[in-house]
Amino acid sequence: MTKSDRNQPAQKTPVKKTLLASALALGVVAGITAPTLISGKPTASAEAVSVTTPAAPVDFSGLVKAVKPAVVSVQVKTKISDGGQNNFGIPGIPGFEDLPKDHPFNRFFRRFGEGQQGQNEDRPAPKPRYGQSQGSGFFISDDGFVVTNHHVIDKGSEFTLIMDDGTELAADLVGSDARSDLALLKVKDSKKKFTYVKFAKDLPPVGKWVVAVGNPFGLGGTVTAGIVSAHGRDINARNYESFIQIDAAVNKGNSGGPTFNLKGEVIGVNTAIFSPSGGNVGIAFAIPAEVAEDVIKDLKNGGKVKRGWLGVRIQGVSEDIADSLGLSEASGAMVTSLDDASPAKKAGIKPGDVILAVDGTIVKTTRELAREIGRKDPQTDVALTVWRDGKEIEVAVNLGLFPEQLERQASGEQEPQEPVKPAMMEEFGLQLQANPDGDGVLIAKVEPQSIGAEKSLRAGDIIQSVAGKNVKSAADVKKQIAAVKEDGRKTVLMRIKARNGIRFVALPLKK
């Protein structure tokens, strides 16, 4: 600085502007908002920036140390081929080792090798071949009972548990349940006491921290953390229970492993993930502890789960169906048919009834009804709230034991015959005729782009009832539709028997 510079008067710095600019800059860096505006004008003076140190992240180390010894890797040995006479195969040629004895390639190679030493007919039968899969599990008692998924142990012949310290233990299968996807193993011949964990009595609310421990991709004891994302998820699995959704990283191999709350209690058994790629995307599903505990108790006391059985086939209640029945909302489970010897039929339940509640617990969907009945013990009396003929009634049912065979072969239907005197219902685009078998009215033809086609009605379907009344002719159908219109209804409900079962269809009426 020169002497002349020092003699120049000092320039005034715009203090307020500098402070405001600094505060704004700090606000951007520290994540703090700009000065408050009052009536559209900035405040007269800027305040000093105050940054609060954020709280430290949750420390899971104590929880993990306590529960990790109770979590195991489950190794499952599965027989792929028994090595018997059914599979001869061509050794040394990939893809041809297990050809059936009568396969053309086997015959060709036998002919090709005739007169040579070691031809197929004389060589010893191949040894059995095995595959191996893996998952996760956890001890629920100090004497060696281990919970895992049914799909982990399914078709397995040998089971090995690998503990967190590397110890390998042979285990037996006590029992499994495909519908809940749960299984119970027991350590063989061990007098050792194991560290175990308990099921939680209450599920944590959405947003609470949870920790998942398991064996993803065979890596062994791996810990991930997240929160509860949702309750009551329906993932369209064969399992009729609802699931807990979590965002802790769960991958292939985590199946059967536990998800813990911060108390070290198991809130769910990891069973499935949603992933377009097959890896974790933050959406995993766990079987709730309440369900798992009940199922495991049954498996421990006999190897099978005993469920209540109502003996009905049901469908959901759409807005159209609700309107046709006079229901205030589309809720409940509609009975389409009943087994002849079912508890429901003995109690007086009828096709067309809508079950609204079980023992006072409202059921809004078919899955909820199945869940409520399935959780009841056989030979238990339940009170069903049923909608019939425009009003609620109570029906007492003594539940049966859920049958072992769930799938039934659909009976063959006769091909529709050409109607002698067809009757056309232009309103729905249906051509009707009397059913030769005497059961309802046969739909002989469905016009394309008609209401009937929109409702997925097909030629060969049978209209069994209209508005709750059985029909045997096209005239009966028209009579019932006219009666519904007189009552001022916007839709008419038909009970339809198709090749794949019985369902109710609500057809909109023209004014």
C-alpha cells in the first residue's frame, strides 16, 4: 500500500448486505432457510446462523451381539435323481446324463455301441444325484428347535444348520406348512443349550426401526436395518395371511430368517421380496410373529397345522354386486357354492349369501374371511354375520377340520348344443336356451362387444339364478329382470356356472 493510498479516506462497507449475503450462503450450505419474510418484505436485521448438531444414528451393535448367535444358515440337500433304471443316460455328454431308458438317443447310442466294451446295458446303474439349496433360520428354544420357511426345506432330504461361529449341526424336519410358508427343524442328538429368541407380542407401528439377520447369497450372518414400511400387505401368494413390509435389505438366502424389533424380539419371518431384478430394492415381506407363533405351535405338537374349515367357495363383492343386493358398500365375501358335507351347508348358508363378519370381526375381502376362519380351531363355534334378502342375519356354524386336498378336478362340461328355439336378450347380447341337463339356462351365444362379453360371459356358461331366484328358461330370466327393474335397481345379479367354477355376475340394466 502506498503513502497516498493510506491518506485516502476509508470506504464504508455495506455491513447489512454483507451479513445478509453471508447468512444466505450459510443457509444453503447448512440446509437452513433464508430470513423470514413479513408482509412480503425482508426483516430489518439478519439473525446469526445457529446450527444444531444432529443426533447420532441409531446404534444396533448391542442388539446384533445379543441376537446373532440365535440365527443360523440352513443348508438343504435335495435328491434330483435316484439313479434307478428309469434314467440311463449317456455319460460324459453334458445334458444327456439322465435320459429315460426308452429315449430315442439312448436307443441310438446303444446300437452305436453294440459289441464295444462298456455298452449301456452292462454298465452299473448311476449313483443318485443331489442338489443343494440354502436359506436362513433361527432358534426359538434352548433345546434346538429352529424356524425357517417351507420353501427353503421343500423336497429336502438332509438338513444342516450352520451357526454364527461356524459350527455345523444336523437337523430333522419336524413339520412344515405350505399355506403359511413356515417349517420347523430340530437339532439331532444334541445336549447343548442354544441361544434363542422370542416372538414379539405386538407388532411395531409403521416407521419403527427393525433389523433383519440372515444368510443372503450364502454369505452367512449378515445384518441389515430399515423401518416397517406397511402392515397387512397382500402379495397374491398362495398364503392367505397378510404380510409386514419392511425396507431392510433382504435378498435371496434371507428366506426363513428373522426380523427383530429394537428389543431383540422377532416381529416377522422373512419370506419374500418384490424385485424386478431378483435383488433388494427396499421392498421385503415378513410373516407376522402372531401368525408364525400359532403355526409353529401346531407344527411342534404333531407336525401339521389344524385350521378351521367352512366349506364354501367365495368371490369378492364389486360395486355392481353390492348395488344389486342393496348393500351400502362393496364389502364382504359372497358365497358362490358349498361342499355337500360342509359345516356351512349344515348351518344353512346358501349360495348368494354375503358373509360380512366372523364373531363380530368385519371381513371386507375374501382373503380376510379365509384368514379369520383359518385361524380358528376345528370344532369351534363361530357366529357369521350374513347379508341375505336385503338384511343382516346371524348364522352359527361349527367349523370342521380343513381338508388335506385343497384342489379338486373340475367336472367336464358338455359342449353347448345349438338351441332349438333360441331366445335373444338384446340388452345383454345373450342368446339363451333351456339347458338339456335341467340345470338353469344355457348361454348359447354371446354377441361381441356386448355387456355379456364385457362381463366375460361365454357360450356354454349356465345361468343358475337371477336376483336370487332359480331359473329354468329364458322366460324365467326375463321375468326376474323385469322384477328387478320394477324395484328400481340399476343392476341384476346372476349366478353363473362356468367350466372353471361358479361365480356371481352383476349386469347393468337399461332404464
